[in-house]
Amino acid sequence: MMPQFSAILKDKNLIIYENITKGIFIFSIGLFKKVCIADSLAKWVNSGFSIVESGFELDFIHSWATSLGYTFQLYFDFSGYCDMAIGLALLFSIKLPINFYSPYKSENITDFWRKWHITLGRFFKQYLYIPLGGNRISTVITLRNLFIVAFISGVWHGAGFGFIIWGILHGFALVIHRIYRNIFNNVPNNAAYKALCVFITFNFVNIAWIFFRSENLNGAFILLKGMFSTPKINEVIYSLYHIDVIGNIFFIAISFIIVFNFKNSIELLNSFKQSILSSLLAAIMIYISILTINASTEVRFLYFNF
């Protein structure tokens, strides 16, 4: 079971200072994610996708940098928004549900769906998957239901072909994982196997995000071509869009370290203890975020589009 917040309303006091300090702490994390990481990645991601959507090709490094950049931009933008919402709610001693719980650490696609946009997944499970029969009727019906839920999730995000393909890809992945789990009951339980599972799951999610992000299918396929081949590059296009791949790779590397080696914000919140160090850390993150905000900062959160 996923750990939950500790009880919020401990007494009848109108102002609970513990909640206020927790709220400020997680809000500062969310603000830092959004402004310092997601928006820093956005300029390279937007440039890369603009190139391929215009019909031009990227080389191997730029293609992977564009794809991975968006994978982490979306994560830090959306999870940052959720952290900020949770933090603001805690200021008023209101408990909001968890929406992210280290989804990129998932060892399979089913686990990913349990940890990414948790509230939406819970809605689809309650009002679509279970009414369709869930996993109670037969294996075939279960596989059908898994595919339908993933497909509808894609359509829910938008009517474009990219969203539909994204939903279909996840539908097939859920079906394949369920079949694999039914056939192989005794899978290895060692670190190497788990690392391989995380690697496969993360890369599948990364590739599927390309269709989610690209404004046209041609751009998505051009980006995929660059990731798995060595197309001829038009150097003028690079200078036109001012792609600084070194800067992008730097933020991608930072994202990898944060996502795969640190506790997530909910774990930090659950273990939070008010101290000078925690207050200083929150103040530093807010200060850096404010300094980082400029005209190039993405004003809207990505998921406001959905």
C-alpha cells in the first residue's frame, strides 16, 4: 500500500502551525520543480519538437535529448503543480489526495499507472474498469478492459491522433504485462532484474510520450527516426532554433539524479520535521525560484491543456 499523509486535523484549532510549515515546505519543492527544472527543460524541448514538426531531422543525441527532456519536463511540471496545490491546501489544514508517487521508478507499466496521475487512474478504475467487469469475469475480458481504459485515457487527453496512439500503446503494454504476469508466476526477485524492468518501463513511457507531445504524427516519427538511426542533418536548422544540447543534457542528468536517487516529495512530507535546516532549504528553493522566473518562464502548467 502506498503511504498516506499523517492525520491533518489533529485538533479544533483554526490555525495549525505544523500544517503551515509543512505546506510551505512542499510548496517550495513544487515551485522549484516547476520554475527551475521543468521550465529550464522547456526551451530545449520546444525547440527540438519545433524542428521535427517542421519536417526537419535531428541527430541521435539531439533526438534523445528532446525526448528525455520532455519526459522530465512533463513530470516536474505536473508533479510540481500537485506539490504546490498540496502545499497551499495544507496552509488551511486541507488534505488533498496524492497524485504522484515516483512513477518513473515503476518496474512495470501497471505500476506506472498506479503512480502517475493517481486521481485520474482512480476515477477510470471506479467508473470505467469496474463497471466493465474489471478482472472478475475472465482473463480475456480483463485484457479487454485494461486496453479500453488506456485507450479512453488517451482520448480523454485530446482527440488528436497522437493522444490516441499514446493510449493504444499503453493499452497494448498493459495487456502484454498482464499476459506476462499470468504466464510467469515466479519472476526473479533480484536487483539486476528489477533494474532491467525499470529500464524497459521507463524507456517505453519515454517513447510513448513523443506521440503525446508532438503536434503532428510526422514530427513524432521523425524524432523516433533520429533516436534509432543517423539521419542527415541540416546545420542551418540548428542555428535557427539555437539548440544548446549541453545545457539540455545537464538538466536531464539532474532530473535523472533527482527522480531515481532521492525520496519523492510525499515521502519527504511524511518524514518532515520542522527545523532550521528544513526552513533554510525551503527558503533557498523559493528564493532561487523567484530569481529564475523571467519572461521565458512557462506561465501555464502543461496539464492545464487537458
